[in-house]
Amino acid sequence: MNVQTVNTPTIPKEKVSLGNRIVLNDIKWETYKALMADAGDGRAWRIAYNEGVLEIRMPLQEHEQQKIVLAYFVTAIADELEIETMELGALLLEREDLRRAIEPDTCFYIQNESLVRSKIIDLQNDPPPDLAIESDYTSSSLNKFTIYASLGVPELWRYRNQSLQVYQLVEGKYEQTDKSLAFPFLPIAEVPGFIDKSISIGQRSAVRLFRSRIREILQNSEG
């Protein structure tokens, strides 16, 4: 493998500022990698990169609250099922050969958790996360569906406008569905109500209510 030296890049003039986001066009992969290396692990912003277009986004409080509660719900389901999951937050998912990269709001290994446990994940050799979660408090300028699909993420949750939309990867494209691939019994239409409750009664109280609902569903399915 050839190692190339990349000089510290100059930010191009072709940039667009959209609230909490900046979009840079005509960014080479090497430039993107150099920017990421210079920024280091302590940066607060998150990225999406698609064939030369780089989006840099600063998380908003509303955005963070929603994705955190959704992650709590996934963990609650796993606990009720007594299965292992691994949450990796905004894990950088990238493939140099595809010239695509993205940091989800959070992501989980569920079905493939045992395959990546204790590993440093390399998407060239390891499976992608089984579930990625996006909280679209503000819309992205990039088609994140294209990025996730090219990386092979089998399930995508998008919480937007007080609605949870669930997508499954079918023949290289996402199709919206009323059933979760990882958790087929999950009442998707009920989830936004529990997220709303987290605002009025608190996150932990909402999670306890959600956990009780999942327990009820599982008990009924056994009967």
C-alpha cells in the first residue's frame, strides 16, 4: 500500500453555510483525510462525505436529546431480550474505495455484535453497524441514504418532525417499512410518543415507561 504525504489543505472558497452546517465542494479524499487528522479526536463537529462534497455539522441540543433517548430505547429492548448490543455513537464509517464517509448520530451492532466485539472496526473487512440512527432536527444537504446504502448498513432509523421512519436496505436501496429488521415486534408508531414524554417527565421516566411497554409486548407474544 502506497503512503502519500498530504500537505495541510487550504479551505476552498466554494463553501455554503447553512445554520449549524458548512458544505464544502470539490474536496479530494486526501484533503478530507488531512482535515480529519488535523482536527483530531476531540472535535465536536460531525461529518458526511460523498464523492467530493464534505458537510461539517455542529450538533444542536434538540438533535442530541432525541438521538440519546432513541439510543436508550434500543438498550432497553436489548435488556428485555437479554441480548448483547454494542453502541458506538458517532463512529466514523468510511470506505476510501467508495469515496464516502459518514458519522451517524449513533449506531449499534446487534445481529453482528459478536463478530466485531473487542475489534477495531475496518469496514473493508468487517460488517457495518446493523442499525444507524439519524435525528434530522435540521435537514442535511447530502443524501445520507446514498452514503449509508453504499456502506451496506442494513437498517436506518430517522427521527424527523416527531415521526420515526424506519428503512431497510433492499437490493442496494432503502425502503421505508413498518417493521424493524432488528426488532420486528417494535411498535414504531408508538415511539415518538415516548420521546415526547421524555421532554415532559424526564428521560429516565420515559425509558421506564417504554421498557414496560416492550415487556408487555414480549409477554403477550409468549402467550
